[in-house]
Amino acid sequence: MTTDINASNLDPRDLRWMRYALDLARRAEAEGEVPVGAVLVDREDRLIGEGWNRPIGSHDPSGHAEILAMRDAARRVENYRLTDTTLYVTLEPCVMCAGAMIHARIHRLVYGAPDAKTGAAGSVFSIVQAAEHNHAIEITGGILADECGTLLRQFFHQRRKK
């Protein structure tokens, strides 16, 4: 189930980590990438992985922020299973990222802006909670959605002007 939360009801941890993910999204933008950032934290609320979009710079179609954050975390904890973790990402994950999250056994997804074209956490597809999987991910959507969405809209507006 997706829960859209307004700022007055935010868990301070969700707000803090989403702001961090937004900083990473700005880093992606500075590198000429679509501004999406992701942070993975463990059950003790410690950072274990981070990533920002890098498919262009890395020449890797799987170089999405979520994938890079999960890879970073898996290396740090020396395990491909990332149980009891929360992934914060500025944009609702795509099907590829949602599938990787299921395989990694991410416990919770917190995202900023919904993706009306390719979102796989309920906007277009419901991959992360599909009953056919042996793992479902708890979802909270809409954390700092306006700020996350504005960053993306401004990026694409500037790109179209070129």
C-alpha cells in the first residue's frame, strides 16, 4: 500500500534521508544525468549505500540511482540480501529497479515524486507489491514530492531549451 504524506506528518528520519537523496540527485544533475538520488539505510538508521543516476557517464543502462545505492550497500555489508533496510529515492522506481529491490529483499521504499510514465510502485505498475512475488515491499510515496518533481521538471525544461 502506498501512503502519500504531507510535510506536517513526516517522520523526521524520512525527511532527513530524502533531503540527502535530493543532494545526490543534484550531484547527478551536475554530471549531466537525470537528477535522481537514492540512499539506503539499515534498521539502526545508518547509511549503508548511496547512489545517483549515472547511466550516461558509466555507459551502463542499469546505472540508476537505486541500483547504484544497492550495489554500494551490498559491497559494504558483504551480502546481496539487504533485509531490514529502507531505500529512499527521489523518483518512484522503474520496473528494473523495483525488480532488483525485490531480489535484494529491501524492507521499505520511500520515494519522492511519482512517475506517471514508468513508475513501478503503484503509479503505472505495482511490481514491488505483486502477490506473485515471495517478497513485498512496504511503500511510502510523496515525501518531498514537490521538491523532487520540481528538480526533474526544471532539468527537462532546460534540456528541451538546448
